[in-house]
Amino acid sequence: MNKKKQTLGKLMLRFLGPGFLITIGFIDPGNWATNIAGGSDFRFDLLWVITLSTLMLILIQNMSARLGIETGKSLGVNIHEHFPKPVSNLIGVTIVTACAATDVAELLGGAIGFNLLFGLPLWLGALITVLLEVFFIVTQRYHGLEKIILAFLGIISISFIIELFIVNPDWKAVAPAMVIPHISKANIYIAIGMLGAVVMPHNIFLHSNVIQSRKWGKTNEEKKKLLRYSKIDTISAMGLGWVINSAMIIVAAAVFYKNGIHVNSLKQASETLRPLAGNFATFLFGLALLAAGISSSITSSMAEVNVITAFLGKPEDPKTLVYKLSTFITAIPSFVIILLKLDTLKILILSQVVLSIQLPFTLIPLLILTRRKTIMGDLQSRNTEFTLAIIVSAIIIALNLFLLYTTLF
């Protein structure tokens, strides 16, 4: 019995990884911007958004992994193969646009991190971030990348856990805010940004691709076992992401809201943090932001490569020109924004809203594909999961419509 448990434990450890790659994507600099804005302006009122969106994320990412396990193909390839060309092209355009918005967040975060820690100008920090992302993707095998991402995730986690002890928040006010909704015309824009920053379209595409790194899963029984391990991986990884995102809001509320400070930029947040929480807190802020920017840029680039090659009907081959261009082409808008010296915090938040608006174009095809018996076989999405996914999609679309209404009127 003990040997059997040890064997299962080792097997589980071997499987852990894909979910954590997804997690690094939803604690990226875009999350920092929305979380800090939410915490500094609305205290703990929007903590519930992180809880709700994380639960949504677990459901959706499990469905994405299910699709990848059963078909052996990514969501992008499945859409390209099973949807009419005009529909596939439209979805392709929207997801590439979302990838560009994602890159804005990742590269700005890396640039700001280099600026805070080493005083580098933003354009140089962004350039170094792009070079590092391309280097890691081109030179590392997938499992090597997993280890690098896990190391960055560890840095971010430890940094924010220490900061929580430094700021000593009002935990009695924190607990209920995590589950009790508070929404208004004043905070809806930030709430939508938070949602887009957690349930990220490119991550949904990415999970269906990286899950295939676990090579076993040819028979139905193996596929079902792989799906069970995938669920454990996803829940544990997303749970860690929920803790980190919540910590960002709590720290911002305990430091900035408490002192009546409206945060206009991540750099200002770091500078303001020093007199209020100390030099060490400022250092941890910069270190974690740099780690988030570099690591999330790697995973977003992995997603971009898969998305672009899939919708063009090309192989995901590192030797091809399409693959090489895909690793950095969506980063170009980020450099334009940096060179124009636009408001970085507003741009970061806007990028997350763009992701939220794109989500229906990713969720609806995912629901259709995972529900088709001819595609999914025994791993077809069951009634309960499918119903919950429809509810999640409806909530996201409704929130987006509310956002448009409050923006226009």
C-alpha cells in the first residue's frame, strides 16, 4: 500500500506544472495595476472579484485541458479545423489583439521592474524583457521552462507573503469582503479589469497546448487519469494565484487606501510604499514586479506562438520564420506606448479590459467544442460542467455590457 501511494505521489509530482504556467499569467503586471487600483481606491470592496474570477478560471481551464487531452490539439487548432473560415478568422483576429494587449501589460511590468530596481529607462527595460523572453523560449525545452516559471512564481509568492506581515491589514474586514459582492458605477471599470486580468483568453488557449507535454494519454483510461491529475494541478495552481492576487489588493488597501493615497502608476506605488512600509517592502515590490513581468512575458509569448501558427494553419516549429516572428511581433504596440510616454497605469488597466471583452470569443468556441461528442468522445463536457460554463460566460458578457453602458452613459 505504501509503495502504491509513493508511486502515485511521484506520478502526481511529475504531472504538476501546466497549471502553474497558467497561474503566472494571471498574476502578471496587468493584475498588479488593476489590483493596486482596486485596493487603493475601494479598499477591500473588490476582493470578491478575485474569488469569483478564480472559481471561473478553474472551471474554464479544466475544460481547456480536457480539450487538449482528448484531441491532442490546442484550442486554436481545433477552432481552425472545426469552425467555418470566416468565424475562425474573426476569432483569430480577436485573440491576436488580446495577445497584443497582454504583451502591453507584461512588457510594461518588466520595464517598470527594471526601472525600480536598477534605474533603467522604460524602453531599455522592455527591450531586455523581450530579449529574455525570446532567449528562454528558443533555448529551453518545455520542462526547463516550467522550472524557470516555478522559480519566478516562488519569488512573487514569498515577496507578497512577507509584505502582508509588514503591512498588518485588518483581517476582520478582509474575510467577508472575499465573498460578499460590492459593485457600483464607480468601481465597475476596475472590476471588469480584474476579471480580464484573471480569466485571460491567451491562458485558455495556452493550457490546451501545454497539457500535451505529458506524453501519456493514448487510451481512454489513461486520458481519464490524466484529466484527474490535471484537475489537481489546476486547482492547486489557481489557488496559489488567488492568494497572491488577494494579497496585492490587501497590501494596497492597508497602505494606500488607509492613508488616503490615490495611486496613478506602479512606480508611484513603489515610491509611496517606502515611507509608509519601509525600504524592504519597496525592494520586494520591485523584485516581485520584475519576476512577474519576465515570467508572464514568457508564457504569453508561448501562447502567441501557438495562437498565430494555429490560426494560420502552420506547424508550431521553432525553425520556421512564422514561429520566430510570433515570439515578439505582438510586443511592437508596447514599445510604441512606452516611446509615446503614455499613462502606464491607465494603459495597463485598459489592456485588461480588452482581455475581458475578448473572452466571449474564446469561451463560446470552447463550450461548443467540448460539448461535441464527435470531438470529445468519453471526455465530452457533462451537463453540470457545461451548465456552469454557460452561466460563467453569461456573467462575463453581462458585466461587459454593463461596462459599455457605464462608459457611454
